[in-house]
Amino acid sequence: MNAATVRLFVAITMPEQVDCRTIALILARQLPEFRISPIFHLTLVFIGSVDEIMLDSKSPLDLALQEVQQAWLRKFTGLALLAGGHIFGNTISLKLAEHEGLSTLEQALEKSLAKYQIAHDTGNAFVPHVALGRISRQLRRTIAHDHAELLAQLPAPAGGKNFAVDHFTLYQSLNGVYMSVRRYEMR
């Protein structure tokens, strides 16, 4: 009998003062097939489909994330979202400016997940991004050409110039709904 699987990712929930919804509404008005993200978040690591036992506290995944939480030095500020849309898979997202604190957190996650042998997406195409919403596969094939100007002209969200990060969250994705599994506070 096959074990049940769940789709998981680690992200930073965007603070309320970062107005991603306004940017997503611009896309929704122009692209009828665009589905606004239910939770605006900065995806740090996409783990993908794993056995549902990984949802348990004290699972190897939880231990890896606790290790990052305990070793992770402190909260940080100064993250900034950039203008212009980016397509990653079926997701339209915003990129972030380079930031030492974010890079350190990403590296700590990578190291800890490897230590606990948690497979995750490490492909060259993956970059941390703030998901605004999803598009159909059909639209994905034409969007770069047909809507390049729309994507290029998306403004950076209000409040997205210098925001603080004080936690990261393990999320489960189920049919386009994101559920918080566990929140990891930073010092």
C-alpha cells in the first residue's frame, strides 16, 4: 500500500504592510485566467511531494527546520521587492533584491535539509520569489511574448522596500490552498 503524500514548501509570509494584493489585482484585470495567491509568501525552499509523516513534529523535516531556527541568528530587516513580474512554472511572482540575511537563511535551510536527507528542488531555475498567483499552462506558453510589457511594468508593491523577517513557515499546498503546518520564530 502506498503512503499518502503531501506537497510542502518553506516560506516567509509577507507582512501586511507589503501590499502584494494591489499588484496581483493589476494582473487579474489584464489576465482573466490569473488566480490570485491565497497567501502572499516568499518561497525559500520547495520541498515537493513527500510522505505525510513529514508533517509530524519531530519528523526529520521538523528537526531540520528546528535546527535552522535554533542556529539562525536573528531577525533581519531590509528585504526589498523589485518591480517587474517573473514567471516561474505556472506562477507569476516578484523577485527580491540581493540581501545578506536572506542568503544566510537560504544557505542554512539547504545545509540542514541535506543533513537530514530531505529531498527538495535545488534546480538552477529555482530562485526565491514572492508568488502573486498562478496561470494556466496554456497562458504560460504565450505570456512572455503576448504580455511581456505588462510583466515588465508591474510596480514594486507599496511597503515592499524595507520589511522585516521574524519567522519562516512550513506550508502544505493542497489543490491551490496553502495551509500553515508549523511556524518557526527567529530571535
